[in-house]
Amino acid sequence: MYDINDLSLQALVNQKNHNGRMENSMSMQNIMQAQLAAIYSGPRIPILDAITTLLEPELPAIAEVFYAEFLEIPETARILQHHLVQKNLRVSLSQWIRALFDPNSGADIAAVIQRQEKIGSVHANINVRLSVFSHGIGILKREIYTRLERHIPEREKLSEAFLLVEQLFDTTTAIIIEAYLSHEINYETNELSMKMKGITQNAAIECERLRTLLLDWLRITLTLLYQTSELDPASLPKLQYSTFGLWVIYKSDLLSHTINASTDLKRQTREIDEVLFQAAQHRVAGESALFFEAVNRLNDAVTKTSWFISSLVDQMMEIDRGTDVLTRLFNRRYLDTILRRQTEISIKQGLPYAVLIIDLDHFKRINDQYGHDNGDIVLKSFAEMLLLSVRTSDFIFRYGGEEFLVLLGNVEPSGALSIAEKIRSRCEMQAFKLPGDIAIHLTCSIGISMHDGHPDYNRSVQQADAALYDAKRAGRNQTVLGGE
């Protein structure tokens, strides 16, 4: 089908497989390059010119049909309803089709391939299923074929145009899918790695914090049950929306698959809320015996969950034993994995999240004056302070040398600013202890962004990074909330 005589097919097929999939991937890339070079060359140039001329005035209509049909699919409608996606989709889709049929694209085949790989990665990032992507390609081909048939009466020329469109879509789609699958493999590998390591950033401390949060919730709830004169069952604080409940939502399903605890924890949380509601109803109805029986069940359920958390974290500590990381925080390897999950939760459940990027001001001076070993002590102390400054449901990453990233789940802008300011002020006030009774002081700058519903989570990180730049430019020791 393609003219690839300039490549040695025998060499491609018979190359030694000492690097496994890497060599296969390189071979496929060479084949894709050859196929695209054949499409954007020689006798096909006039056909591409004709297709480009015919499609140019039709591109807005094609994009509109594509957009309208995808709005009918619930899972893609959630993505498309974001205002920036609505604004950019039609334009970017038209640009992609225009570039695809541009005869001049043959001048830089590597750039053509890079564009398709970017599309594959973006679709994987926003969790568009391949079946949905393939459906979209089918819509585009149908609309293009319809318009070509309308404008090209000669059957032979129409057949040539159809064949070229088919070849071009087949080749570029193969590149897109390869990039998509590669991204998915990395995502699944990282998620599995997290589960095998356990995800606690200090398992013993986290266990105690979780149990304390759970028992504090019970104490407050029982006080309301017994002492509120006009009790409204619907107004009682639900466990699943407490800080403990947020940990269950955001972190429990990242636990090792050998523990298989997330489903049990979520079920126990729901059951506790149900028993609480029943107890409140019995109290309002004056049914004392049933009320006390429900309160006993509530106590038993909370005790069971508290014990479950203890045994769970004990197992996680066994799994995580032997890990040697300076700050005991996540590194950037897991950032995409967790951001993707956080974005899915935000879009599906309507729970907003914030990204904080924190930079220790003038940290190089500490390394220069006190040495890198003492610099590491400061970094470790700062990480411990961070752990105590955020909620147990939040994620903290060692983002760079002296940069940290915090992911705050289910938080509004005011709450994100409050937490960021707490971190900044604690850093400013804390005396970081070094050997030899040395205490040093430092400040930090913090950039904040709110996830605005856009399916591409990288935008939130970029906005937080830009806000951090603004904070440093404003004199450091600042917290800045960024935006579009």
C-alpha cells in the first residue's frame, strides 16, 4: 500500500530484540514515518491540495457536527461542557484537520508525528476511552466523505480521495493510539507501584490522626444528639464529608490491592451515617429505647472502623518497610497518577480541589552556608511541618529540590488560601534546628490554583506554578492565588 522502498524492511523485521519493546517501538516509528512520507509526496500532492481546498470552508460545520454528537454522550458531555473546552474545541479540531491534509506537512514528518502523540497523551490524561475516540474519528471520516462526494463528481478522482483520506486517518490514528496506550501503561504502572509501596507518608502518625479524627467526629455528633433541643436529622455532620471521610474518598482506594480495604471503609462510613440518621429520627420521635439502641450501634460501628484503620496501617507499614526517602513524601513520579484521579473525582462528584506549589526562599544560601547535609535536615523538618499543616486527606509531594506540591481535596478558594497562609506563617515562625544548637529561620513562597473543571489537570499545575512566580516576583514570603 505504501512506498517504503527507502527503508530496509528486512532490517526492521530482523533487528535484534535485546531491548524488547523499545526496539519494537522504534521500528514502528520508522514505519509510521515511511507511511507518512509516502502520503505527503509525489502524485498524492495534487489530491491533498484538492481535498484541502474543498474542506477549508466546511471545517466549521464539521466541527459543529462533531461537537453536537459528542454532547449526546454523557461521559464526553461532562468534559465538553467546560467553557474553555467549548471555546477551543472547534478551533483546535479545525486546525488539526487542516494540518492533516496540508501538503506542506511532508516537510517535517517528525512534527506531524509529535502532534499526534500529543493528542494521544491528552486524551489519556482526560480519560477519554479509546472506543469513544474511535467513534469521533468515525464521525470525522463520515463528514469528510459526505462533502467530498458532494464536490467530486468523477468516480476515479473520488476513489483516489477516499483512499488517501483512509490512509491518512489510519496512520495518524495508529500513532495517537500508540501514544495513548503508552501513557496508560505508565499510569497503571505508577498506580500499581504506589499500591505496592503503600501510600502513607508516615503510617504511624497517619493512623493516629485518622483515629483521632474519627473519635472527634463521634464526640461532636453525640454531643449534638444528646444536647440539641430542636434536632434536625438532616443537619447532623456526615462522616463521609468529614476530614476522615475525605481521606476515605481520596486515599483509601490507593491502598495495596492485597489489603483490599477501600470498599470496606467506604461501606462502613456509609453505614455509620445511616445509623446516625436513624438515631436522630428516633430522638426526634421520642422513641427512647430505639434511640439508645441506635446510639449503641453507632458506637460499635465507629469502634470497628477505628480498629480496622489500625490493622490496615499496620499492614501498610509492613509493605512500605525498607523505603529510604529523605522527606517520606511522594516524588513527582506519582503526581500524574494522583492528579488524574483527583480530576476524575472533581468532575464526577463536583468536589473542587486546589494545587499549592511551595518554594523555600533563598534555600541555596542554606546549602552554601551550612552544607547540603544540614540542608537535608531543614528539608526533612519542613516536610514534617507540612504534614501537620494539612488534612490527612491531602497529598504532599517533593516537587523539586526545595519545592513542594500540595494537593488539597474538596476545598474552596478561601480554604486553600487559609491553608497556604498557615503553611507560610508556620514556616516563617519556626526555628529549624541544626546540630550544634544552631537554629535558622527561612520563609517560603506559595502559588495556588483552583481546579476549574477543565479535564486537563496539567492546567492547574501550570497556573499554580505561574502564581508561585508572581509570589516570588512580589518579594517572596507571599501566598498568591492564580487563575486563568
